[in-house]
Amino acid sequence: MNNNKTSLIISILAILVALVAIIFAVSGSKKKTQPTTAKPVSSNLNVAYVNVDTLLNHYDLYNTLMINYYNKQNKYEKQLQSKLNSIQQQALTLQDNYKKGLITSLTYQQKMQKLQVEQQNVQQWYQQKSQELAQDQQIIMMRVTDSVMNTINRFNKDKKYHLILNKSALLYGDPGMDITDTLIEIMNAQVNPTEEK
């Protein structure tokens, strides 16, 4: 479960970096009419950073969505195991009945073939559910990424930061530049309990 959460966080980080790059590329392409040279760094440069891992770990909507996701995943795994155990038990019973001479060889073969088809159907069912889970995870990632980016954009309208960085990309950042807790408060305040499903 931690591996899934870690890979989800890494995926979200990649999406965030890509979105920031796209935003800069789009806003930069609209303004460029002549080649520009790099501006010297001003002492008025306003920079902040966000610890995305902490943000996600404390974001109520994200946690609720992921709990629902993992519950659904566990439910499917239990159903799969139950169905496979039932097929295995039926196969053992058939073998036992055949050894005892209670059923003919032809009946045994027919019923075993039926169980093999049933097992294939169960495996196909699980593959379908796995695809549904992958789609659910993508939707969660897009929803959370969208929420994070919208919150940062609204927050930055007032704060006017020139750069908001991901802490994982920093070697050092002054703790006074960390806006993670502020963003967590804003994001959790805007979560609508009816939207968490």
C-alpha cells in the first residue's frame, strides 16, 4: 500500500512539474515578440516552496479518496480470492468423488472443463476490475492535481510569488518560505463532504 502511495505521489509530482512547465511555456509564448535576455535576479524576488508529500498526507480530500480506492481494491481482491477458493474446493471435491468411483470419467472431465472455464471467467472479471481501479486512480490523481494547482493559483493572486517550488527539488529552503501548512489549511477548508465520495 505504501508503494502505491509513493508511486501516486511521484506521479502527481510529475504532473505538477509538467503543468508548471506548460503554464510557463504558454504564458511565455504569448508575451515573446522579441528575443529577451535573462534578467538579473532581483532582491525583490518572491519565492516559496511546498512539501507536496506533506500536503497530500494532510489533504483530507486526497486521504478520503485514497481510502475509498484502497477499500475498493481490497474488496475486489477478497472477491477474487473467494471465487478462486470456491473453484479449487469444487475441483478437490470432484477429484475425491472420481477417486471414490462416485462419478464417471466422462462426468469428471466435463465438470473439470466447466471449472476451467469458470476460472478463466473469474480471471477476466479481475482484469476488468483492475482496469477500473487504474482508471479510478487516474481520476483521483487528476482531481487532486487540479485542486492543488487551483489552490496555488488562487493563493498566489494575493501573494504574488514569482516562483513556487516543490521542496523535493530543493537542496535548501528557508523554513520561512514554506507555504505547505497554509495551503493545507486552505485546501481542507474548501473540501465539501459531499464531494469526497
